[in-house]
Amino acid sequence: MTHGPADRRVGPLIINEATGKPYAEWVFTPREWCRIAKAVGIPAEIRNVDARAGAIPGGDEAGADLESLKTVATHATTSTAARYARDGLGKSRAVANLRLKHRARRNEA
């Protein structure tokens, strides 16, 4: 079965074996997630919501802007997406390095 033109497909697609179609949003329950995750060897401590939440820090680290991250995660506000951008330590280091460079330039002048 074809699920649209190859050049328009984005991301993974999980097919419901009973219907042969992608899972409807309301059908893909935590119970279904656990069953599928177990079958493919995903550790039990990984939850369905982790995939969505994990995409934001990864996109943030790659340089995506918060508006794009908000859209991808289907959040209503950028402040919600910002809460999931978990690279606080990396950002703190980046700010500290920028401050050091700024001080060095200022001292050279």
C-alpha cells in the first residue's frame, strides 16, 4: 500500500496491522505503544511521549528556532517548546564561553 508520494513523506509511520492504515490519533493508546515497543525491543522505561519530547532538544541542539520546534511538537506556544529544550547545561557553557571571548576582546582594546 502506498501512503503518498515518497517526496512528501516525513518521519516514521507506524501501520495498524488490523486496518493496514496509519494509526488514528485516538487509537494509538499507551497500551498499543507498550505492545509495539516491546515487540521491537524498546526498553520499558521509554514512553510514547519521550519521542516527541526528545525531538525538541535534538532540534534545539541542531540550531532549530523555537517557532519551528513549537510547530513540530504541535505546542500552542513557544514557551511550552522552550521548556522541552533541555540543553540547559550546554547553553550555559555556550554563554560562559561567549562571555570569556567578549572579555578577552575588551581587554585587547
